[in-house]
Amino acid sequence: MGEVSGLFIVMILIAAFAFAPLGYFIYRFTKMSDTPLGDLEPHGDSPSVVNDFAEKAIKFVQGKLAKK
């Protein structure tokens, strides 16, 4: 049982060292810009051809399903 506990501790240490740069980047980025990382586009979705086409396709399918 000691081997499993030791392996668990070693894996936790490896994970901590592996993800430390990511945590540091997130800390520095949010400290410098004062905005969360997910708030890249605060005004909403930008209009695009792909979004317009997808909306039209969804409306078309919904219309066909509603008529049946």
C-alpha cells in the first residue's frame, strides 16, 4: 500500500510542476489586463458568413419539422 501512496504523491508533484507555468501565465495575464481570460469579446458574437449560414440552416430544418 505504501507504493501506491508514494506513486500518488510523485504524480501530484509532477502535475504541480507541469501546470505551474500555466497558472503563472493566467495570474500575470489577469493581473495586467484586469479582464478574465474568457472575456475576449464582450460585445457578443461577431457577424460572420458561417454563423449566418448555420442560423439559416437551423431555421430551415425547424420549419420543415414544424410542418410535418
